[in-house]
Amino acid sequence: MNKNNKLCKLENITKTFPGVVAINDVSFDVNLGEVHALVGENGAGKSTLIKMLGGVYRPDRGAIYFKNKKTVFTSTCESQNKGISVIYQEFNLIPDLTVAENIFVGREPKIFGSLIMNWKKLNSDAKKILEDLDSDIDPKKYISDITIAERQMVEIAKALSIKSRLIIMDEPTATLTGKEVKKLFEIIKNLREKGVSIIYISHRLEEAFELSDRITVLRDGKKIGTKKTSDTNESEIIEMMVGKVVKEYFAESSTKHEKKEVVMEVNNYSVADYVDNVSFKLYKGEILSIAGILGSGAHHLLRSIYGAIPKKAGEIYFEGKKVNINDPRDAIKLGIGFVTEDRKDEALLYDMSVLQNLSIIIIKTLTFLKGLFIKAEKEKSVFDRMKDRLDIKFSNYNQKVIYLSGGNQQKVVIGRTLITNCKVLILCEPTRGVDVGAKAEIHKIMRELADRGISILMTSSELPELVNLSDRSIVLYKGKVAAEFDRETMDEEKLVEAQIGQTSSKIIK
Amino acid sequence: MVDIRSRNLKVKVAQQWENFGMLFILVLILAIFSSLDPNFRTVYNFISIFKYSTFIAIGGIGMAFCIMSGDFDISVGSMLAFVGVLGSSFIPFIGGVGAVLSTIVIASILGFINGIFITKLRIPAFITTLGMLYIFRALAYLYTSNVPVYIENKFWLYIGNGKIFNINFPIILMLICYLGGYLLLRKSPFGRYIVAVGTNPDASRLSGINVDKVRIIVFTLVGFFVGISSVVVSANLGSANPGQLGQGYEFQVITAVVLGGTILGGGNGSLGGLFVAALIITALKNGLSLMQVDSYWQDVATGLVLIFAVALNRIRYTLLGQRE
């Protein structure tokens, strides 16, 4: 192979963390002007690998070659100076600075012997780079005032302004709309033509296939293989990713649910700025989804019902009785469970063990001497039951919850609510950030719960999840009910149309 | 290539450091002073180090809870002085036992008030307790007109100086406090709540924990342990002096908690580490005093030990490849 064709090469890289080998003897290379897709389930080691290129981690063993020179990146700064930009999922932008300032942060044009910022040049330079990207973002706007898609554009502009030869994108489309994704793809293709190399990390295989020249699959920290995109297909890659043939699992509702018993009724419910006069009924043993794009109010509605954010108006009847829910404590007492979409910031107790994370919600009841002391045995037995039921995998009771995979963390969080024997379970994005296998398991668990009479109220931004899992779906658009579908009338296309507000002519009731 | 075996050794050392690192530093300090100064290596001196460490060790329990729960209280030194002069002035009216108990109760109430300001009025803990640092100290001066209260009551004095089976009473009191603290932190639901709130307050709220209530109780506990310390310290001195009592106490206590391995910002911590850290600080001061080192240089030494210990912790995290 032509040696000069390689921009970047990793040789036999190994990186360990306590108890985990995150990257095990991985070799990998990127050609000049190539889009190289890096795929693998959660915990496969993609993030660790790119963090070594970005100078966040240093490999324990192995060597990195960049532009044919052996290199050690000791800091993010160094890797940037050498021509590598990493665009992380959580962007590295400073919200209180303008777009232009962020693009040129640390390299601002100055006048008067570099004492004073040359604002004029700063803004015009920024504008030029953004125009090259076909973007009309105002460089004077603050980062906190622009959309997620625009922020991503700013990250790309920043990478170009420092003349990066290699741009690494970690799940760039995770928070973008269809239109924005298309635009991003165009930009990536343009960059490739200009000779910039790109490592593209994504869960979405169809994106990898559309964009990439080659695909590398990681699993459990090992490299499974690199394929030329034109020589392979999705099912082969999936097999490489999971190590076995997996079909997406969507259990059919086994008992056809009958609209009989109303468990919860929500009337004329409003949440300031987000939800406007929404009413619905939740039946026993059904999975009802509240669908809607970001800002539709779906999340706010569910959070407010649980008492996590205040309501503006409206009534809730629970099992026929009017109830006041002002705090999550009230909801828990009634028998309402809640799983947040933001596992990291709102669910996991990082510094605590797997056992303690699960039991925290009912720990008060697992006690003796009038609630003074915890009954360790009882706590363990309650945990074991939930562990078996949800098939949570962990090494020991004292293992900290951060060391579990995303899927197992999510099971712990779901287990935490189930342990209260709730009658209504509210799930926001139940499978966000979990791998394919765990996703299927969680879907199966949800269906089982519904079959046992628990009512599930969920929201998800994944269409297949909405369509295949819910018995009924209510679509919110700008805080109002835009459409309602049942299992027979629901399909992906109609759901999308309703979510973006294009159903006024054909509301299906 | 890095030798994997030497790396494993490093990781093992790093892991064990968490459990025994502070103990190692304590032994090191004791060994150094013992070899330098014959007056240091006496049984009598070792016991007195133990005894004086209780000042910091008892007050540190409440502070450890507070820091674990993600809060902070810098009013403890002034609070110690205020409740000391107030409580001891009650002796003529309600007797020693009553005065001691009311000192502890008043301190708890002051802690409770801190908690109410912080949670219900949403004033940051740092600001609230900074304000209280001024207020409590000023109240102590105002109440006594800057005249120390001399303590002659036997019961009160016993708490700082008495002995049971030849063991200093403060040491016994401290052991009781640590047993209680341990049970509360590790064996009771409330201990779980403290750590949960410190680790992730949002997740705690969504899990049905009354976060405000937990924080208020924690501040009350800070007061409770300060109350006990106040009696011990003033009994030991034989007087409650509004200007001297608890001067710089907040930083000694916070130093001990941090040195003991509890991370500022909240999360799990260690009472055992705190106990050892209190001994380290006391032994250091004691050793340097015996060698007639200027008291300002003693403070320099304490500061250096704190920075050094936290630096070692950082190295440990790097070795383990963890983020803090």
C-alpha cells in the first residue's frame, strides 16, 4: 500500500481503566481525503479511541502515527495544533462568547501590538468561513442563542479555521433534524473533496453507508474488522457489531388491550410556555406514547405529571380520584414511576454502588428499629429479585454504577422505579444511549409490564420505537394535541407529518 | 512499551492509598518527630495528641456530612464561640448539665437556621455561612461585652478534662460520636440520602428524596457537633473567651475533612479518614510546638500537608485512569 496515502495510523493501541480493558490491541488507519466510519455498540470503545487521538487519554501501549511521524498527544491543545479536531457530542463551545469568538478562540486577530481585539476582522473572518460552509449564522450572535445544529456548524467552522487535516465527529446527527442532517452530509462530502479526512462515528448505519469510504467495526474494545463500504452491506456490519444475528425485537401486545379501566385522566393540562390545554386518558395495561419533536412539549408534559416541573393549569385524576402532584414524592406515593431521558444528569448516583442506586427510592421501608437502620439482607433480596427480572449484569454489589454499560445503567434506573410497585410508569426516551441488544430487552420488559397491567406513558424520538411499541400515540405539536393514532392507524410517515405540524387536514381520531 | 507488571503494581499502590494513605502519612509524621525530639515520643504526649485531636475530630463529623451532601459551612468557628459563651453563662441558673445540653441544643438550632436560609431562601451556603461567621462572632462579643466567661462548674469541666478508667473523657466522647456518625452514614437511610444528594441532587429529587429536608438536617447536625466541640474546647481552656474560642476553627475542620479524603463538591467520603486527618493536624502542631517552631510556621506546615495530600490524591486518580 502506498505509505504516503495515510494521514493517520494507530498501531496496536491498548488502553485500560480499572477493571476494564477499554481498547485492546486496536490498529486502524485513515487515508487522506477519506471518510472513515467507526461503528460499534455502546461500550465498544469508540469514544476512548477518539479521545486518544484528541489528546484526552494516552494509550498504555501502542503507537500513533500522524503524517507518517510517530506522535504522542499529551493534550487536546497539542492534537489540535497538529491538525486534529474532535467534535464531541457535547460541544466544546463557550456559551457566553459569540460565534466568531468561539471560532477563533485563542487565535483572535489583534491590533496595537496584540492588545486589543480586532472585532471587525474577527467577525469578517468568521463570516467568510461560515459562508464557505454555506451557512448564514450571524457571527455576532452568542452561542447560547443559537440552535444545536448551528452550534455544530460553528464547531466545524472552528475545525476548518485551524486548518485541521483530520476532523473526528462523534454522533453528529444525534440531535439534528432531517433537513439539517442532509446539509451536514453535503458539507462532509465537500470537505472530503478538499482533502480533509474524517472519522465519522454513528449509531445509524445507513449514515455510515451513505458517507463513508471504509467502515471499521469495534466490539468490546477489539477491532473486528475494516471493510470497504462498497464491498459490504448493513447486515454484515450488524453481525460484526453484535457478534451474532439480531433481529430488532418488538413484542406484539399479547392480550389485545380493552379500553375499559381508566387509570389516569389528565384534563386541560398546561405547562407554562410548553404545553397548552392537553387532555387524555390512560388505560390499564396500555402503552401510550406522547410523541413530538424537541420543543413540542411532550417531555414537559410527562415531567410535569410526575411533579418534576410545575404545571400552569389542569387536573389529574388517578384511579378516579382528583390528585395534586406538586413534587415527585407525591407521584411516587400514588404509584407513578418515572424514568428520565437524561440518565447521566438526572438518574445515576455516580458515587454510589449498583445496589444503592436501585434501592435508594424505597430504602426507608427496608429498615428495622422504626426506620433507623437498613436491613442489609432485605435490601439485597429486593435487589436480587429486580436483578433477575431485568437481567442486570454487574460484577458485585459494591460496583459503582458508572462502571456498568449504558444498557445496564438504564436497567438499574428502570428497576429503581419498578421496585416501588408503581401502577403507572412514565418513560422518557427509554432506550437512549443503550446498545441494540439491551434495547430489545428493554422493549420486551416494557411489553411484559403492560401485559401485567401496568400502564406505560412514554415519549421517544425514535420512530420505530413509537410505532412498534405503543398501543396508542398522541402527537403534540407546539404544545397542543395535533393527532391521535391507535395501533391500526399508526405508521411512521403519519407520525412524522403530525410531529412537524402537517396534519391539520387529516387528523385521525 | 510500558511494562504491564510495573503498571499493575502502580495501580495496586494507588488503590491501597485510598484506604491507608493518610494512615501512612500519620505514621511518617509520628516517626519523624519521634526521632527528632525525645519529648515527643512519650506516652503522655501521644495521649495528649489524641486528646487535642478531638477538638477537630468531633466538629469534623458534621462538616464531613455537610461536604458530602454538596454543601459547605464556614460559620462553625464563630458558632462555636457564640454557643460557648452563651451556654456557659447559663451555668449559674440551670446548672452544669442543663448548660451543657442547652449549648448543644442552641448550636443545633443555629445550624437549623443556616439550613433554612440556604434551602428556603435559596441563598448559597457559602454566602449564608459567611454572613453567619460575622454575625455569630459579633453576637459572642456583644453578649459578653468582650469579657471571658470563667467556667468553674465541675460537670462542664469534666467533659474536657475528666477521665474514665484513666482514659480522657473527650476521647471517649469522640469515640461515641464516631460510632454514631458511622451508624448514621453507613447503616441508616439518612446516610444514603446524604451521599445521594451530594452526588446528584436532581436524581435525588426525582427519586423522591426531600432534598431540602436532607440539607436542613445536615446543617442541624453540623451545629450539633459544633455544640459538643464547644463544650469540650471551653472546658479544656477553663473559660469561654468570645475572641479566642474557635478562631480559625472552620478551616481546621474543613482541612481535616478534605485531608480525610472527602471531595469538596459532594459525594461519598470517609469518617475514618477524617479521624486520621485530625490526628495528623494535631500531631504536626504538637511536634512543631515542642520543637519551639513559630506558630506561623506551624500554619505553613499544615497548609503544605493539605496541598501535598490533595496532590497525592490527584496522582492516584491519574494512575487509576479515573476522572474525579
